[in-house]
Amino acid sequence: MADPADSQGSVRELLERMLLAGIGAVALTRERAEELAEELASRGNLSRTETRQAIDEVMGRWRGDATRLGERAGASFGTAFREVGLVTRREYEELELRLAQLEHRLRLVEQGSGSKDA
């Protein structure tokens, strides 16, 4: 069985990576990307359009990485929660429904046996 301390460390690392990826994607706003494209185009042999396309591609990859990290973090949280014995809201609600159904059936059985005794 996995050591809970290892799971917490990997979850923490994943959260840190996700946060950094998110900050990177947000920090490079459209305006800043335009400025960067102009600056890179003026310094190099690439056109402004080529530079802008390269920046857009990198930003797209960052956003994709942030999305994937978010999905993996969700899966890691689910695994960590299971390891410590926590249930999801959906599982809890399903159990509440099953309990209510059992209580209802028990009342019906009790009422049925009470009317036969009379």
C-alpha cells in the first residue's frame, strides 16, 4: 500500500506545477504577447506574423498543460481522498438515498406486521 506521506508530496508537487503553469498562462496577456512579438521581430530575422504565431503556439501549449495538470490534480485528489477514507458528495448522496429507502421499507414492514397482530 502506498505511503500517505508520498501521496501528499506528489499532490503538493502537482498543485505547485499547476499553479505555476496557470500563472504563466495568465501572466502573458494578449497585450504583452503583442509587445513581445514586436520586440522579437525587431531583434531577429522573423516577421512579426511568424513571431506572433510562435508565441500563440507556446501560449496554447501552456494552457493545454495547465488543463492537463488540473485534470491530473483532480485524479490525484480523488486517490488521496480514497486513501484516507473520504467519500465524494455523489457517493454520500447515494448512501443517503439508500438509507431513506431502507427506512421506508422498514416502516412498511412494521406497519404490515402491526395490522396483522390486531
